[in-house]
Amino acid sequence: MPYPTKIVCIGAGSYSFGMTTLVSLLRSPHLKGSELVLVDRHAEHLEIIRQLAEWLNEVWDGQMTISAHTSHRPALPGASYVINATEVGPREGLWEMDWQIPMKFGVRQPYAENGGPGGFAHAARNIMPILQIAWDMEELCPDAWFINFTNPMQRICAAVHRHSKIKVVGLCHQLGVGYAMVGKALKDDLGITVLPQFTSTHASPKYNKARAVTSLEAQEKVKITAAGVNHFTWMLAVRDRATGADLYPLFRKRWADLPETFEPLSRRVFAAFGLFPIPGDEHLCEYLPWVSDPTTQPWEKFELELYEWRTHSQERDDQWVALQKATQEKADPEAYIPLYSEGALEVIENIQMNSDLVWEAVNVPNQGQIPNLPLGAIVELPGVLNAEGVTGVQIGALPEGIAELLRREITISNLTGDAVVTGDRQLALQTLLLDPVIRDMDVAQQILDDYLIAYQEYLPTFWD
């Protein structure tokens, strides 16, 4: 039975999430007949996506009404769901600058996307454009759900929750990396394929396909329960999906048998804190105080790889060439069917159907599900999807050492949003002083000053 609704996709041309989400929506029998509104600032890209969506809608008999806008406000009236995958760009170029600017002052960040000084700069550029969407939603579709994919996930969702009245849920596929690592450890016990190329969880074309093979097979055979904050979650339980048997003791044993060169940072953190960190070394490293010392250079010891900015930028350009060609040839619609869901489809379908599905990773405000983390903080945990919306499941208190690491990141996230909204440079400085990468007050000030100058056009509140 169809449950038609109005869905707005902002950043419909997103390299990471756009096509995967659109195809999932168009193929859904439950959303047949819905209104789908595509929004993207880039008119040429938007037209490519619109043509593809119209074609696939016809091929799969989605019966959707599809329209497109280059600004979000005309798209919002009457919407029930607003999916956000926007990014102030150029994404890779700015990210590389986020990493390079602190290097001038001797601060080498391990990754610079979601944590560290780069996490502040990345969030600061995106918060005000996204809050403008939320504030327009308050006027034009106040009961709609805001479904966020933009990073830094925790900081963006915190800003929306703290500075608007809009219901927000953030979705991230990083739990799949946890499944891949568990699958690699339990491959012989559960008959899971591990290709030779799966030697790292790093987001590189060198590893992606092989990692996905293991992750998808593991998801069929085991069930992970994880909680914390985005890109900094911890495996609380791992069970056999068929029997419910506790696999954590076996996983600990098999993980110890894997080569020490596989995810060495996760290995050390697991040993120290007793719970397995889910995100893989390159995301985990962003939130830890022990990976950026300029004397010991622990990034070398843990073989932490930087994001391949130029490779991914070229992939983005190549994608648009391929998609434009596809709009002309209309050859094989099955080629667009994703291997996995990013979660927006499940959130929308199951709220519409009131079905009580548990989605394994949602980012929502803590309402006591994790009692030793602050109330209202954005936490990542499993969530129930039904007519009430998205409700995190009860987790209980986390081990205190882990909770303390998470509390610091929560505080930094909250201060980031508050600083950007108010243009308060003192609060902005505090976000850097609290960051585990920073070791000197003068250096923190110098990095902040350089960021504010370099990104002045993106940070108007700090210059009013």
C-alpha cells in the first residue's frame, strides 16, 4: 500500500549520497505517488539529476511528481521530509586548506574533516546555510523531519537542534566499517568473504570495494549494537543474527589473531578501553589526544592516511560526465541500484507506515538513553522508526573513560554551533582550546585568526 508524501532533497547532486538516496526513493513501492522536489545550487548538475530522476521514475513506475529548484525556499511548503546533503564547496579544496593552515603553526592534524581544528572550520562553513534551511522550515513546513547527511554530522545536527525548532535526525553509513572489521575477524567462523585488498578501512578506492564485500556479508550474519557520537561509536554487543548468540568473546579472540598492522590505532584503543571502536582508524583518530604529537609523530606509527583530496575531486568530476552521458543513453537502469541504503528511505517509509523498524545508527538528541552523556546532546545509537518519528533505544551508561572522551567532543560541538550563530570569537577560540589536537594557547589563536581570514566569505557572523 503506498503512503505518498512530499520529500525535498537539498543537495540532490551530492557526490556521496545524492544518487543512492534518490534511487532508493524512486524504487520504493511504499512511496509511490509521492512528490519529490530536487534542490541544488548548481543548475547544470540539477538538470542532469532531474532528467535521470524523471527517466528512472518512468522505468520503475514510481508515479512521483518531480520538480527542481536552484534554491530551497520554494521547495519547502508542505514538505514532510527534507533531506540535506549540502556542502559549501569546493569540498576537497577547502578540506585540504583546513589541514594545511594549522600546519603553518606546527599542528599536524591526523584527518581534519570532523574533529581537530579542521572540524571546526568545516562545521563553521556549513552551519549557517543549513540553519537557514531549518529556519525556513519553521515557517514553511514546521512539522517536517530534517534528515541530515552533511558532515561534521554531530556538529551540524547539534546546531540544528540547539538553534531551531525543527526535528532533526542524522544518518551515517560508518557502522558498515565496523561490520567489515568484525567480518574480517570472524571470516572463518561464519564463512565471510575477505578479499586480499581489504587491508584498511581508509576511504580510498584502493580498499573500498573489497571492504564493501566483507561488510555486506557480515551484515547478513551478525548484528552489531553500537553507540556514542558520530564517527566515534563503540561496539556494545555483537550477536549472531540467526541464533542471537553472543559473539563478542569470539570476536576478541579472532581480532587478536589478525595482523597487528590492520587498524593498529583501533587495536590499541580497544585494548585500553575494553570496547571496540567502530569507525576505523582514520575517523577514530580525529577525536583522540594521542595521535598528533609533533615529536613522536604517532601518525607514522599508526599508518594514518590522509584523505585523497585530488583523487576524490577527480572522481566527482568523472561522475558528472558519466551521469550526463547516462541521461542521453538511458541504457541500464539496474546499474543505479545501490548495494546498500544510506537510511533516508527507511526513515521516511517507516514513519509513514508506523512500522517500528529499528535502524542501527541514527543521530538524535539524547533523552536519557545514555544517562552519563548530557541531555540534549546529539548521540549516535540504534533508533526506532514509527509514526512518532525517530526515537533512540535505551542504551544505558557507557564506561566512564569512554563517556569522558565523548563528553569533550559533545562540548566542542555545542560550542561550535553557538560560536558560529552568534559570531562569538571567544567561544570559537574555546572550541580549539578544548580540542585534543591543540597544545598551545597562542597557536590556537593563530589558527583561528587564519581560518577566519581565509574563510571570511563563508563566515559572515564573525565579521558583522
